[in-house]
Amino acid sequence: MSTELVQLFPTLRELKRAEKLYLIQFLVSSLAQEETELLQAGVAYPVWSPYDAFNAADVMLKALDEAKLGDHAYDRHIVITLGTRGGKPRVAGRRITVADIATWYLQQNRSVPELVQEFDLTHAQIHAALAYYYDHRAEIDQREAADLAAAEAIKQQHPSKLQAKLSQRG
């Protein structure tokens, strides 16, 4: 860093907020003129803000989902939404995750018609969830195992008071 720049810091710290914003605008404009191949006239470039971080993350997740899903049959039925069921893939319009359906079908041996009736889902939604599960089996199984391990760790740290009372009586 040059000594001239270091000498400017005390003066910059003394500037009022509006003057600092003007200086930033001036510097950005200067950089934009120097970097014409990186920035194009008439194009809006988003500026990061901590206030927009949640929305930005949601937009990025949706873009990633679109890139991952591509032209699959389950595109209309399976969504991923930040803040809903921990961002796990789920049935569109519902909180039922792909992992829930895979567990009911594969581990609990529940039939598709049974799931349709009990959870008011369509056959297409269940088959889309199963197709998505098989396409992403390793990552879904890994996440479910991590979630179960985390839940077990919480149980170990905070034992049930009811279980303790029942075992004292028994």
C-alpha cells in the first residue's frame, strides 16, 4: 500500500457519511471507466447488502435447483425452498419432503395408493418424489443421517425428564 494512501486514511475517517458515499460513487465510476470490458453500459449490477443476503441466497438456490433439475419429469412436483423444511427437496405446495416419501415407501413398505390416500397427494407427486430420490439418493441419505445424528446428540445432551421419572417409578 502506498504511503500517500496511508496518509489519506485519517482524512477519510473524518468525512461525513454523505461525503463518504460520494467518494465511493466517484471511485466506482472511475473503476467502471477503467474496466470497460468487465462492465457493460445499461446493465444493472447487483450490489451485496447484508439486508438482501436471505433473498440472494434464495435466488441462488432456485437457480441451482433449476440447473440441477433440468428437464426431468419431477420438475413440476419437486421444489427446494430456503427456510422450508431446512431447504430439503419437497413436494411443491406441501411440507412433505422427498426423504419423507422415500422413508415411508422404502423403509416402512407403505404402498403408493396408501400414501396418496393418507397424505392427500397424487400418484404423480409420489412417483416424482421417488424419481428425485433415486437421482439424488446419496446426498439425501447423507443429509438424513446427519439430521438423525444431530437429533440424537441433542437427546443425549438434554435427557427427557418424563423418561427419568418413569424409570424411577418402574
